[in-house]
Amino acid sequence: ECTSTAKKLLATMNIMLRGLPFIYQGQEIGMTNCIRNDISEYDDISTKDQYQVAIDAGCSREEALRCCYENSRDNARTPMQWTDDENAGFTDGTPWLAMNPNYRQINVREQEARTDSVLVYYRRLVHLRKADAYRETFTYGIFEPAYQEMADVFAYYRVSGESGQRILVAANFGTDAVSLTLAYPCRQVLLSNLKAESVVETACEKANALTLESCEVAVIELTGMCRSVSSARAVFAGLAIAIPSIKTRHIVRPSTSISILDLFAFVCVIILSPCLDFWGIFCIKRDFTSQIVALSCQFTIKRSASASVPNMKYFAPIAFME
């Protein structure tokens, strides 16, 4: 349906994409196609040709006009609807195309007075894209498709190659509500076309999921680290591995046999933990969390019978930066 909510959804999905967005006259207030009663009311020669082709093919006059209503280029050429005055405040003379009759309901003056209007929402969209905190990500960040298995969902990440900032843009084009499990923790809900951002943010934090009603879209800043890696960090943060020492003859060794690959991965996660954005991406491609956690549990501190109780200075807790 051509509702304000649907118009905001389409605007969000377009303007948050990579590339230079264009806003054609009238989009920012949600102007619609114009219903014409006769082909003579159209100016576009291509539309007139297509109308005649439809008539020659056996379509009725009403069917041919319906096709013009849906496809004519003149739909995007009607004068801008500024007010609900005569000729929508566009001119005191005669416009080159007849005004869309709905200008009394859809116009700039009316929408400037409402905080929930399409015009105000467009302004918020443009402000968000140009904001210093997100400009680099929205302008130069990569486009990464998301939730492609969901039939009625169009979603993608915008990811900064410089800072690693990750933003999810997700929309529900279906008629039923959908729930999207978040692969990354929610840091902040930047925009929503249906609910207050604080309401969406609270729901995401409680359920670790984003619920979208029909025609709802949300723009969410994420932490940039997948939850599988965050879980691994939580496990590692509680561990302490003894530093090999000749004095105490303590060593760290696996209690069961492990592969070289597992050991290498375990060491890499520890070393690269301050910049685990790379591992966050890696863990999405491969369910690595269970391997890392299992590996950490296999390691035990072995002490020879003659060794004394080690001094705590020989232990190094594994700390991770968020």
C-alpha cells in the first residue's frame, strides 16, 4: 500500500545504500502517480504511443489508461506540491501538466507542521547520512548483504574499511512481522520509520533480535564483532594461563591431542583479540566458537611433583579490549 510508512521504508533503503543518492522533486513528501481521465491529459509522446498500442491490442480504454497510470514518465513530471492553495502554490498561471488532485492532502506546508511526516523523515535520513560519526561508513563503506534467506526481508550491512564501524539496514517488505536474530550486538538504533528508536533498541537488547512489522525499517549501529567471538572472549576472560618458567617448572600443555590448526587458531585469537573484527567476519563463515571454547577447556596447567606452588606473578590473565 502507498502509505507514509511504506514511503519512509523505500527512502531509507535507497539513501542508506552506497553511492550518490538523488532525491527527485516530490519524493521527499511522498508525491504519488497521478490518475488521468483521458489520454489527452498526458504530455509524454511515449505514453501516448503505448496507449495506442494497448488499444490496438484489444485493451479497453480503462485498461490502457491504467497502464499509463502505472508506467508513464509524466507521473514524475507533475508540478511540485508546495501548499493546498490553487495549483498547489506552484504558479498563478497554467502549469504545463495538470496538478495531481491529491495536492490538498500531500504538500510541503502540511508536512512541515507534522513531526511524523515523510518530509521530516527525509530530513532525518539526510542528516544521518551526512553526520560526522557515520559519513565515512555511508559514503565509502562496503555493502554486505544480510538475511538473504528471508523471503520478505531486504537487509544489508554498511561496513567502514577504516574504523570497522558496522551498520545494519533492514526492512520488512512482507505483510507479516518477522524476527531477525542479530549476529552482532546492538550498540544504538539510529532510525526507525514506525517506532521510537529507544523502543526498538530496548527490544533488540532484550531479545538479541530485531522484530520488524510489515513495512517497517530500522537502521542500527552494531558493535562490529559477531556474537560468537564475543562469547569466546567471555570464556577466555575467565581463564589464566601460566607463563612457562624454568624456576617453577610449570608448563602449559594440552591434556588431549589437538591439531596444529586448532593450536594456531587459538594462539591467533589471543594475539589478535584487540582487533577481532577480522575474526568476527571469519567466525561467520565458519562455526569456530565451539572449537575455540573446547580447545581452551582442553588446556590444563601441569606441574611436576617436586615443583612448589607457583607465585601469582607467573600467571598472565587473558584480557580483551571491547
